[in-house]
Amino acid sequence: MALAPTLTFQDHRLQTPSARFSDWLVSCTGSSWAAATEHAFTRAIGDDAMPDAAYVRYLIEDYTFITDLASTIGYLVAKAPTMRSKSRLSAFLALLTSEENNYFERSFAALDVPETVYRAAAQGPVTREFSRLLLESSGKGTYAEGLACLLCAEWVYLTWGLREAKKPRPKAFYLAEWIDLHAVQGFQDFVNWLREEMDEVGSSLTEAQQQQVAQHFQEMCRLEVSFFDAVWAAS
Ligand SMILES: Cc1ncc(CO)c(N)n1
């Protein structure tokens, strides 16, 4: 049964005793979870049906997003309560700023996007909203609020990544690797850890704080949809 997005976590638990806090966050997003994870843009990656122009638009915007995401994780490392959490987050930050950065540089080269273009790219309106939400939630907000934004972003990508990974890989390395980056075991482990961390931190919050966290998760999910819409629209 689909749950009304206004249900509190406590009420949600009364109906589904085994429900995790992270499950409740997804139920709060209503239809936008499926709109993000099943977006036509994500299916076009695995179907090898991606127009170059759309992928170039996507990569340029996503590179600025990833830069802000790295800053967000930096704030979260600072706010994380335990050494284990700091270690998990900083390992992911290291991956984002090395292997994933290298992926972007090689992809831009293959798609003839000069460095001057992707370095100077002004962020589009959706990316600017993303930036504000990410940096404000993790910088000025609480650990739980920033974590909710990171969890949403990575969980959406894991969901479509695992689905597209079941198809034969597309020919272009930048499509094939983008699937693998979001489906490999290490990434699955990281998202599972993010869920456990969110479950633990979220369960002990007051109801008002839980609603705030759910709002951040919802807003992030809505922006994931808008981000795909924006780069896909002109295709
Ligand atoms: C917009 C967006 N959301 C999430 C991810 C996953 O890191 C990404 N690369 N881009």
C-alpha cells in the first residue's frame, strides 16, 4: 500500500513495524522516487540510446554538481559523530575526487569538450538549486539533514545503476563506466552504509527534526528529476 507522504515515522512504524527510517524517507517522496530512478535519461544510458548532445549537457552540469558534492561530504566528515563514519565518508570523498574526477576528464576529452568550457560552465538553474540545498544542508544544517541529501543522491544512482547493469554494456566507455561506477560492490556497500547511518541517526531525532530531514530528502529527490528533465528535454 502506498503511504501518504504526511505520515510521521512513528505512524509509519505502527503500520509497518519492520520499516527502516530510510524506507520512510523514500515513502515521503511520493511519485518522485520512481520519476528519478526510472527516468528516460537513465534508461537511455543502458540502452546505448544516448544522444551525444544530451550527454555533453549532462556531464558539464554534473561536473559542477560533483564539485559541490565533494564540498558537502567535507562538511559531513567534519560533523560525523564517530571515527568509523568519518572514515566511510572520507573514503568516498577520495573516490569522488580521484577516480570519478578522472572519469569526467576522459569523457570530456572523448566528447571534445575543452577544459575551458567545463571549468567555466555557469551552472544552470537546477544545478544552482542543488548547490544551495547541498551546501546549506550540510554546512549550516545538521549532520542528519546533510546526510539525507547525500543518501538520496547516491541511492537514486544505485537504483538505476543496478537496473541498467543487467543490460549488455553500451559501446561508448563513458556510458559503460557510468553504469559500472554506480553498480559496483563498493558503491553498493557505501549506499548500504549510508542507509544504516541514516536509520541510526534518524530514529533518535524528535518528530519535528525527522520532518525536516524528510523535507531535505524530498527536495533532493525532486531536484534529481528536474536535473534529468533539464538535460533530456532538448533531445
Ligand atoms: C545529479 C546527480 N545526483 C547524484 C549523483 C551521484 O553521485 C550524480 N553524479 N549526479
